[in-house]
Amino acid sequence: QKQTVGQVIRIAGLLLGFTIFGTVGIRLIEGSSWLNSLYMIVITATTVGYEDPVTLSDNGKIFIIFYLMFGLGIFTYSVSQLGQWIVRQQMSSMLEQR
Amino acid sequence: QKQTVGQVIRIAGLLLGFTIFGTVGIRLIEGSSWLNSLYMIVITATTVGYEDPVTLSDNGKIFIIFYLMFGLGIFTYSVSQLGQWIVRQQMSSMLEQR
Amino acid sequence: QKQTVGQVIRIAGLLLGFTIFGTVGIRLIEGSSWLNSLYMIVITATTVGYEDPVTLSDNGKIFIIFYLMFGLGIFTYSVSQLGQWIVRQQMSSMLEQR
Amino acid sequence: QKQTVGQVIRIAGLLLGFTIFGTVGIRLIEGSSWLNSLYMIVITATTVGYEDPVTLSDNGKIFIIFYLMFGLGIFTYSVSQLGQWIVRQQMSSMLEQR
Ligand SMILES: [K+]
Ligand SMILES: [K+]
């Protein structure tokens, strides 16, 4: 199941859109700065989850619940597809150098 | 290994049941609100794990240990299957639009 | 790649051994209770990572670095294999009931 | 998709390089000790994400955002490949002992 360049671009676009959507959502609900909102979403969607820089209100908690419920599978699948693609590119360019 | 619609529905049901079971369990053991109990379980089962809104008693810790030991594999596998299915649906609908 | 019952038992054994090793390690290094040591290891190996019930000394940090470096891949792979097996068992028993 | 020993070595090298790069980056930006910088990166790249031993400045947050965005897929894919390889080695050596 090698990915084509077109598929990789679409997956990267999906990831980007998902990140922007979450960042704007947190900013609108919690009034946090752009950097803290983006940081919060990256930390959440990657499931790193340090202590949060943005303390969530009840509305923020509900947003995060739906965000994770609907988006985490997409995020995880997309990131692992991209990771697989990057590792394969690196390996094949290493092979070519020989 | 394309999933059929029937399989996707069963996997989604498994996920829902697992989430409800955990939420009710935390609420019974810790007496936390429905929102905080659900939030705690979503944050736990997705492995995001921010600082917990519900401070766990010893019984709560034992519940979470068993919940993760028995359920995390099911949860992770189900979420990745759903994510794969959603990404594929999106990709094929993009292809059809051409 | 269906797993045989023998493989599933060996994977479960690997997981159990890995959990016991970590629990004993944390207890020896930090002097924490059995429950807190086990809870710490389950929270760590599943990558949930709430704020830790055991505050780690430098030796504890070094132990966790090696524990994750060497063990996380084994843990993640084993848990996903078990999850896959459980979901398949449930699905096939659902099919048989029809 | 069995991995060859050469592939396993390259994947391990990729993981090592990625860990060193992150540790040096955090140390340069935050001025934290080598142990705390390494611990921070291991906790982050494995997505365990306890409360961070290094409190991040805005530059640190930006570094972590890019580190996760570009590196997490590589890290996750590499760790799961290594885990798969270790589990298979263990299983086949168990089989040989019979
Ligand atoms: K986490
Ligand atoms: K955390």
C-alpha cells in the first residue's frame, strides 16, 4: 500500500485543515492567544497532553470531547501514513546514494 | 481489508459502549458530574491525559488500571479502523467529484 | 495475519512481565506504594501520562527514559495485537449468533 | 513485511538522531539540564506528556509544535517497526527453544 504523491498531499491537507479548525475553535471559545490555541490543539491531537496552557471552560471541554471523538482517528491515521511515507522516502534515497 | 458498513457500525457501537461504561464507572466511584466523568474518560481512553479534572481515589485508580488494561487495545484498534474508513470515504468522494 | 491462541497468550505474558518489571523498578527507586507504582507504570506505558502520582527523582527519570525507549514499541505492538484479537473474537461471536 | 537487519539499524538510527536533535534544541532554547532536556523530549515524542519538568517559553512552544508536526509520524512509525521486530525475534527464539 504505497501512497501516491497526490494521496500524500490530500492527507497533509486534511491534517492542516483539522489543526486550523481546532485552533480557531479553542480561540473563539476560550479567548486564548493564537500561539496558545495552536499549541493546545497540537498537544491534544498528538495526545501528548501536558498540563494545558489553556484552562478549559465547560464549553471548551465539550468542544474537545467532540474534537477527539470525531477527529482523533483521522489525525492518527493521517500522521502514521505521512510518517510511513517520509521513512520510505528517506530509505529509498539512502539506497540510491550507494 | 476494506471494512463493510456493518462492521463500521459494530465498531462504532463498541466504542460508544466502552465510553458509556467508563463514564458511569467514574461517576459512581468518584461522584463527579456527568460532563467531568465523560471528559475524564475521553481524555483517558484517547491517552491525551491532561491533568485530570477528577482527582482519583484508590478505587478510582484501580478502576482506571483495569479500564486501560482491558479496554485500551479495543479502543485504539476501533478508533484507527474508523479513522481509516473516514479517510477512505473522503478520498473516494473526492475522486468521484472529478 | 490472524493470531493463534498460543501467540495471544505469549503476547499477554510479555505485557504482564513488562508491567511487573516497571512496577517493581519504580517501587525500588522511589519507595512508592505498590498501587501507586503500578498506577504510575500503567499510566506511563499506555502513554496516558496524567500528572504523576509519584514525583520522580533523577534516577526515576533515567529509569523511565530507558523503560520507554526499550519497552514502548513492545507495549504498543502487543496491546494493538490483543485489541485486534478481542475485536475479531467479538465480531465472529456476533456472526455466529445469527 | 518482515524487516531486514539493515532496515532495523537505519530505523534505530533515525530514532536516535531525532531524539538527540530534540534534546539539543530544548537545551539551547530553555537552558535546561541535559537530563531534563532528554527526559522532556522522550516524554514528548512518546506522547506520554506528564506535567513537563521544563516550563516552556513561547520559543519552546513553537519548537515543540514543529517538532511534533514533522517528527511524530516518523517517531511513531519507527517505534512500532522496532517493537514489531523485537516481538518477532522473541517469538522465533521461543519457538527454537522447543
Ligand atoms: K498523554
Ligand atoms: K499529561
